[in-house]
Amino acid sequence: GKTRILVTNQIQFINKADYIIWLEKNEVDGAGQIRCAGSFTELMRGNESFRTMMAEQGQTDEKGGDDAEDEDEKHMLKPEDAKRMVSYASQAVSDAEILKKNKKEAKKAG
């Protein structure tokens, strides 16, 4: 099988993922943080916020609303695009960590 990383706010595809990491913006410093992680089934069973979000979107089971594999393929990232997005995300995390460190150092100094 292929490994694909899908970064999206279009959650209609989330039920097809083997593993989900729900990221959320930290209100204090703007850095991303993991809200929850697991398989679709695990999150539906054990995370009320995830279950509510999915119910609001009309998805309550692993099949979701769309069985058209060809349609899903149109929305999948090409490997080179996924690598580029991972690179950007890694850089953003590094930048956020540097900013956080700089803010702490500035507080101590000032």
C-alpha cells in the first residue's frame, strides 16, 4: 500500500483514513497542538467532540456518505505535493517552537 498524508478541513474524507490526527490552534501562541489522535472508529467511540463534529457533517459511520472511489482519488494529494506540505508543516512547527522559545527568553530578560 501507499502512504498518503491528507491535510484538509474537508472532513467528508476523514472516515477513509487509517489514522487521524486532529490539530487545533493554540490560542496562547498560535502554535498547532494535537487535540486527539486515533482511528476513525476509536475517535467515534471515545471522543465526544469528534463524534459531535462528525454528526454535524452527517457522518456517523465508517462508510460516510460517498462511495465513489474515483471521486475520492481526485482529492488525494500527489506524492510530491504531500512531501512539500509535510516540509511546510515541519518548518511551521520549527518556526513556532523558535518563536515560543524567543518569547520565553524575552520575558526572562525583560
